[in-house]
Amino acid sequence: MTSSPDPRPVDVLVVGGGAAGLSAATVLARSRRSVVVLDAGEPRNAPADGVHALLGHDGVPPLVLLARGRAELESYGGRVVNTAATDAHHEGDHVVVRSADGGAWAARHLVLAGGAVDVLPDVPGLHRHWGGAVVHCPYCHGWEVRDRRVVVLATSPMALHQAGLFGQLTDDLVVLVHDASALDPAARERLARLGVEVVDGPATGVVECDGVLVGLETPGGVVRADAVAVATRVEARPDLLDDLGLELVDLEMHGVVLARHVAADPVGRTAVPRVWVAGNATEPMGQVVMAAAAGTRTGAMVNADLVTEDQERRLATR
């Protein structure tokens, strides 16, 4: 659709057309709200072959799932615009957002659902296999690498935890120490007692055969692998955050920064009036099912605020 350069009034504008954004928009559209979704078309899980742990939709390709979600939203009168949001500011009781295609919307409420990106360890060739032979979540991709030779790339002390999770899926497990500080002597002893091989790195590159990942190169030689488990750093997409005065906060576990996300209350309300957030932008470790649930919850809460606003306006005119 072609957008006008003049701000179009809508009840709610959603930035991000993933599971969270489409779910929020659909709840609102079903409540007869005018809602527009701006989608830059960069879903976090696009490299994966299928979505898992989503009841009734296991194995559905990510882009197929989103296409179904778009169709459902549009069946209720919601709209999706294939463009990125570029800037935003408050004007009275509206948030005005402009987009890369020259469009502009004046929304009573704004939902940020742009998701997050995974920053992989700096190993040449690793990114080419991301979502296939290179995985990070045992609940999203563990079944697909079961009983295969899995190499856990240890970049922080969290590697011990990750080795435990993948160790229940395969008996052929190796921990490759990419960062020397990742495993202390106690962690090494624990892995040895569990029968897990530990190899000192670092990893210097991916070894391929006919385009298939078959191992990781180290100064001591090649460590054979069918799959590589990595710990990514999850970063919320910066869409509009600076414009709206929103800051990223660290999510830490055992002293390790796992992610940076937008702070919000349990229903997605941020500290900035009329601005909400849902999905991986605020819950970086959430799977698709969690992002969709969060979007549904936030959409319902936005609608509840709109109902109150509408009632107050009507009462003020009587």
C-alpha cells in the first residue's frame, strides 16, 4: 500500500510484524480498533527451517507462519505496511511515526515489537550456518541435532549450563573452549567426571565439506562437529528507542550479560506514555510461543486503556 506523507490517524501503530506484533495487532483489530503494522521484513528466526514448541504449528517455516498471521490480521481489517519505522515523536495525546517509504501515522498508542538480533561469537564462517548446523536454543533446535556430534562453543561460564542442556540430547558432546575464562578448574573437573570431552581453542574458523559444516578449526587441529551450539548475545532492535527516550538494560545471569532489552512492566507498558513493547524486544529469551502470548496480552491491555480514554471523552461531553 502507498502511504501519504501526512500523518494518518490510527488507534494503534505496531512496529514489527513478527509473532508479537501480529498477535497484538490482531487482538486490537478484533476489538474493532484501527491498527497498522509496519514491518521491515527481518524476523529473528528467518534462518531456521521451522518453528518449534508452538502447539499445533510445530515445524511450520517461520515465513509461512507470519504469512498466515498477516492474513488473519487483514481478515479483521488490520493493515500491514512493508517498511521500516524511521523516527517518532509525541504530539499531544498521539505518537507520530514516520516510515522509510515516506508514510506517517499519528497513533493514540504505539507498540514496539521489532524483536531482537542474535550477535554470534566472532568465528569466521559461523554465521553462514546460523539456524541450521549452528544453534543456540535446545528447546528450539535441540531435537533436530539429537544423537549427533554437538560441539558447545564455550565463550562464557554459561557454557557449563549449555553443555548440560545439549548433553541430554546427545552422548556425543564436546566443549570447545573459545574463551579461556569460560571454564574454571571446577567446571573442567565437573565435565570430565560427566565424561564430556573438553578441547582448548580458540575456534579460528568453520570447516566445510560441499557447503556442509563438518567441524571447527583450532590451533591444535580440527574438532569434528555435526552441529555447533553457541551462546549469542541478544540485542533488542534499536527502532525508535532514542527518539522516544527509551534505554536498553542488561539481562544478566551468573555475572554474564546475556541480552540487552527494553524495560517494561509485566503487560508491556514502558516508562514513556502511550508507548508499549512486546516480544523479544523486552523478553529476549522468549520463544515464538512466548512472543505471541506477550503480543496478545499487550494488545488487550492497550485496548483496555483505549476503552477508558473513549469513556472519559464521552463523559466529558455530557
